[in-house]
Amino acid sequence: LILSCCTMVLPPIETTPVIIFRFTSKADDELVTFVKERLIEGGIKVLSEDKISGGSTLLCLTTTQQELEREAELVKLVKPTTSALVGYAPDGEGTFRNNAILEHFTVSGRGNFVRYPDTYPKDVDPITEYDSMGLFTSSDRAMLVWSILDSINVLPMNSISSNLSRKFDELNIPYLHSRHYVQYDQITAFSKSVRRFPFSSRSTSKDGDDDKEISSQCLRHVLEDGDLADVITPAHIPHIVNKILKETLNPRTGAPLRAMREYYGCEIAFFFAWMLHFTKWLIAPGIMGLVVFVVRMFRGDTVDTCDLTPFHGLGTFLWGVLFLRFWDRQEARLAYDWGTFSSSGYERKYFGSRPEFEGELRPSPVTGAMEKFYPPSKRRMKYLASA
């Protein structure tokens, strides 16, 4: 679904549809009204409601800037700060670089994350990537609004019933977690069926404690499982989509990875980064294979009789090893740059230093965190001495 927008910057979040929510024809007007009330209670703002063909209802959803920032702090969204990252030259003198330190966003420290034109890195296009405050991108907005939507349950906190829950009961749609239901067998002369009934207010634990409050399921999941909502998707902004498409089809520039990341998210950007890396690296084996093919045709050799076949195989083997190694470097660089490199087992295994590693502490030129550093010149001298 496309959002009509004539401006050349990300419009304010309060007036911009971020999520499109479509009900099926099974959802009547009363249910739609109750869902809208629950969404508003949970921090979602309903911009418009339209009836479309087939009896479906379409909602355009967004939120407020305050709710967006609060959710960004809750999910620990990683954002670049306006603090300049200091890199260290080989002579030991500090030099400022046009980068930024990545930190978890906080509402109290939002001033350190608001970026202005003079603080943008050189490869950032503020026209299509950030909002007017330089705070959130299109993908940030969609992710945060989606996170708010997923945090909204059928029942509000400390509630045991509502208009929406009673409507689900009327439609015989389960909305509580399975531990709040009992099952019993109803045997008839024709069949054996299992029906599920919600407790009226509380559920009983294994120890007989009946003071445990009811917890309901996510509203979005209940609507999708009950076939009451069939489309929940982010809304697109045409001028950004067209700009990314134009640059992607331009053979001189290729896919704009940063713009893709800021608009579509890291998953899509990493896919295109892999494809660009793979395509560039296919040039070398392509040329090598073409040369071997021409030599074989000129000599009249076959695969078995050509003396270049072993060298071609060795070259392909070396190409494969180098290809994967350089992709690991590119992937790690993008992950650090985009704030998706976490302290996982993979990081500790492949990027953590040995306990015996010796070096001087210095700020990392990539992440800004303190790390041990051993000069390459000293390492090469040890290589020569050991050889």
C-alpha cells in the first residue's frame, strides 16, 4: 500500500500512516469500534477508517512522537549519537572522524541523538532517510509502531473483562492464554468434541493458588487467528521508494545500501549487500573461466587434456576462500555501522581476544569501545624473527 506524500522529507509521525490494518468482512462495525478503542488505549492513533469493496474495513494507524520515543527506549533501539568518534593515528595523535558512537536511545538523553545537517555523516541523505529532527528513519518508525501494536493485549492490565473481550466471547474466539482454559469432553451420540471455556476472573495454579490474574493474548494475533484481520503491513512513501529504485537500477551507483537500510530495514539491506558483494566477486572467476575456455577452443583441448585445468581448479578454490573471508569482513563492518552487531556467541568466539593477548587499551575506531590493540609493525617483526 502506498502513502501519498508530496513533501521531500519524512512527514510528522502524528499525521503519517505507518501501519495499514485491514479487517475481513467477518468483522462487523461493533468489533471494529471496540478494536479501535483498545488500540487508542494502547498508544496507537487511528488516522482514518475506510470501507472498501467486499465489506472490509481499512484502518490507517500511527502513534505520537512521545509514544515513539518511549517505545524506542523500551526496545533499546540503537541509534547514532551526535558525539564525534575519535580515531587514533599511528603517531599517537588523536584525529576526529566523521562517524558517530552508537548507543541505546533514551528519552532523557534525546538531545544527544537529535541530528542536524552539519552533524550528518557524509554518506547520509537526510532528505530521504530521517525525519525533520533527524531522529528516526522510516524503518525505525515502522518497527516501533509495530512493536507498540504487538504489546497491546485484548484485555488492559488489571482487567478481567471489557467490551472487546465480551465481543470475542460472543464470537466464540479464544483470547486468553491456554493456561486460563479448561477442556472437557462432550460426548454425543454422533461425535466427541472438545470445547474451551474461559475462566470468569482468575485461574488456578498447580498449587491450588487461585490468585493469579488473567493474561490475555496479543490483540493482533487474536484477530489474525480468528480470520478477522488479513492485512497488517507498513505504508510506503512513494518518493523514497522511487528514489531507491532509480539508484538501484543505475549501473554506475548500484543499490544504495544505507538508504535501503533506513527505509526497508537491516534484513533487506543485508540481502542486497550480499548480492552486490557476490556479483562483484563473480567477475574474477568469470574472466578466468573465459580465458581457459578460449585457450581450449584455440588448441582443441578437452577438460581432461588441457594443462590449464588444474590451475583453474586451484584458482577457483582460492577465490572461494577469499570470497568468504572478505564477506565476513564486509558483514562485520556493516553490522557495526548499522548497530546490529550484538554480544552473541558468534561475536565472543570469533571476535573476542584471547586471555593471553597483550596490548594497549585504546578506543576502537569502529565501535568507540575500549579494546586492546597491538601494533601491526611489532607483529610483523615477530613474524620475521620466528621465520
